[in-house]
Amino acid sequence: MSPLRWDVLTVGFVLALPVLALGLRGDFSPHEVVVRLPWCLLAAWAAVALLRWAATPPRTPPARQRAGTPAHPEDAPLS
């Protein structure tokens, strides 16, 4: 998954808002803000990846069936 997808960038922007606000307020220097912004993008990428993984239904492999065998054991002829 690319870190430059629109959903990752949106979550990254939301996570960066407090950092930007603290920079505008004067609690963080411009250097500290610039150093912390990539961490917001990394956290957004991890959060979106986790949510996409959790929301994806599990893949079930197709059942392999040999020729001549019934799909269900109750369908087998009695001998």
C-alpha cells in the first residue's frame, strides 16, 4: 500500500493538526514541527493499513474435490 494514497494523506493531515497547532502557538520550534510531521504520516499509514487489514474478509480457498468423490459424506452411496 502506497503511503501517498488519499486516505493515508487525509489521516496524516488530521494527525498533524495538533503538531501544527503547537507550532503556531509557540510550544514547538519550527524545527520540531518539521521533525514530527513525517511521524504523523507514518502513524497514518500504519493506522490505515491496520484498518484495511481488519476490514478485509478472510479469503477461503476453494475446496478441492477429487473426481468421483461426493462433496458431502452423507451423499456417499452405502455399500
